[in-house]
Amino acid sequence: MALSKQRKAVEAKFDNNKVHTLAEASQLVKSLNCTKFDSSVDMHIRLGVDPKKADQAIRGTVSLPHGTGKTKRVLVLCTPDKEAEAKNAGADFVGLDEFVQKIESGWTDIDVIIATPSVMPKIGKLGKVLGPRNLMPNPKTGTVTNDVANAVTDVKGGKIAFKVDKAGIIHASIGRVSFEPTKIAENAQELINALVRMKPTTAKGTYLKGISMASTMSPGIIVDTKSVVS
């Protein structure tokens, strides 16, 4: 893909080999942004784990102190007795059979799906559509629960889910370039803290192997791993 003149100008003055503290990266990511919209700020964290091993397939959630800056569209799949609870909590879409049919037809215009345990048998067949998009409800991420109101509130309030990929890397959006640098740094640190707490006892050697921060279409900023571990 051809780079824009603005992106080329940014990269020309940026040393992509230099290592920065988290605070420095949070400031720099704003100045390197070359889009006209409020870009997301993303973290890419390479872990010293083997995702093929079940106990090292890191997956979980974290509530960012300053939210993500994005209003997430939430679908709650539940039985009729839970619909009012979900709607009152702020869910954008609530129901079951009609949405199962829509998803089977390819509809995925949502960011998070929450489901009650009792309806999971009906949702299982949607795995081929939802799985690749990381939309499949899962107890580990708190999206399979009877407490749908609390789950919706958490997601709307800045709770994000993360999952290590096949290469051992966590990719997560932790804010927008319009955020103050301190808020970007605090959100990033909260994600890192969550990952450190989840370190598998079987993972040997260096756990935080590499960290970078970038906004949409900006070059990646290398973060010093020593600056994020207290």
C-alpha cells in the first residue's frame, strides 16, 4: 500500500529503532498521528508464551480507567425474561432467534455479544461466523453470564477483551489520540498490569518480550519493557 505524503513526512523524522518510556510513547503517539479522524491508540505486546499450550493461551478482560473513547455496540442474546434488564443497562440490541438468523446471514455490525448460559446451545452453531471476528461469547471474558446488566455496564464503561494470537502477541485498542498523554499511559499500564498478573507459572524466560504503541496508520513506537514493570 502506498504511503501518503504526510505519513512519509512523519516516518522521515521518526527513529523507529529508538526505545521510549511509556510516558514518552504516549506523548509521541499523538504527534505521529497522520489521520484527519480521531485515531485509535493500539498496543501490541509480545509475550513469552506458547499459545499452543492451553495454560499459556492468555485470554481475559480489563477495565480501562479512562475507557476506550469508543461507544461499543452491544448485542445481548437472552431469553425474554432477561430482555428488559439488558435494555435498561444500555444494550443496543436485545433478543435471540431473530439475531441468530441475522448472524447466520452474515450480520456482524456489533462490537460485543453477551449471552446468558441457557441460550449458548443455540449460539454454538454461529462459531464459524463469530469466532474469526472475536465476537463469540465466552465465560473467560465475562460475556457468558446471567448478570447481563452488569456485563453491559462493564463493556460500555471501558472493559475490553484481549486474546493472545498464534504468534504470542496481544493486540488491543486502549484509547484515542485525542486523549491526554497521561490517560493513554494509564490505560496502557492497566492492560500491561493485567497481563503481568496472568503470567502462567509454566512460562519460562522473559515474559514481556516486546511492547509497541501506534495510532491508526502511524509507525510503531517501541516501549521499554523495563519502564512498565514496577
